[in-house]
Amino acid sequence: MTSSHPWAALGLAALLLGATCPAIAGEGHDHGDAAPAAAGTALPRFAAVSETFELVGVLDGKQVTLYLDRFADNAPVRGAKIELDIAGTKFSAQAQGDDAYEVVLKEAPKPGVLPITATVTAGAEADLLAGELDLHETLHADEAVHEHSWKEYAGWAVGGLAALAVLVLGGRRLMAGRQPHARGAA
């Protein structure tokens, strides 16, 4: 009498291994080894919030684009007067379209944390907002990101199947040693 447990275990292991390994696409159906690249760069930002206003600034080189909204309903504030103090230097923002303001710095800021204070006047409302612009140097930008190819997954799958075969064969030998031997029929 033979036991079907090793075959059931082997089938279950193959099913689980097949479910966790990625499918290998045929020619023309794969998407290549390269991961999709980001569409743009993330520009440094700061935010300054009060009970009345919310100010967000985006730094792009020497240009700071400002977006001013009402805190209560996130509606853009038009026609406001915004004066920025960036690390001790004062700037007046100019309106750019309906929803944005702009400040052009004399030079691009150096890496570090820059304190920012904004004085906002919109009609009869005036407020003082404070925030920080945290600039870091780009480290490791030239290093490649390690990506896993299907060959790596295939290697792990083959290794897993080999380990599974050793376990199954070892289990069969162990089970064969435990079964009583028929010495003779009475």
C-alpha cells in the first residue's frame, strides 16, 4: 500500500509556488526590464497656515510660485498683497493669473532650512503666516536602483523546487523506515 500524502504535498507546493512566481511573458508581451520613470521632478515646497489663510509655495530655481487659499473652504484668494521674508530678505509677490502669485529671488537658495514669514493682506483681512522651506542636496542621484529580472525569480523557483524535492524524498525514506515489514503470511 502506498501513501498519496507525498504526492499531495508535492502538488500543493507546486500550486503555491506557481501562484507566487511571476508569469513569464512571451516575446512581444513583456514590458521590458526597466521600471517606468517618473514624469517630472518633485520641487521643494513649504506651507504656512493660519486660521484665515493657507499659503503654499513651490520653489523652482530662483522662482517661488505661491498659492493662497482661504483656510475654511480652500477657495483661492484673489487680489491679495503678499510680502515674503525668506531668511531675512524681503520680497513682494506679484499676481500671476487668477490663482497664483510669484516671487523671483536674487539667487537660488543654498541647501538648508530657511525660515519663511508671509504677511498677507486681502481686503480688510490681514494675517501673518510662518513656515519653513527645507532644502536638501540631492544625494545618490546617480546610483542605479536594483531591479529584479525574471531570471532572478526563476533561480529562486528552481532552488525552491530542489529543496522541496529533497524534503519529499527524505520524508518518503523516513516513512518507509517506519512501516512494518511483512515477514510472512500465516
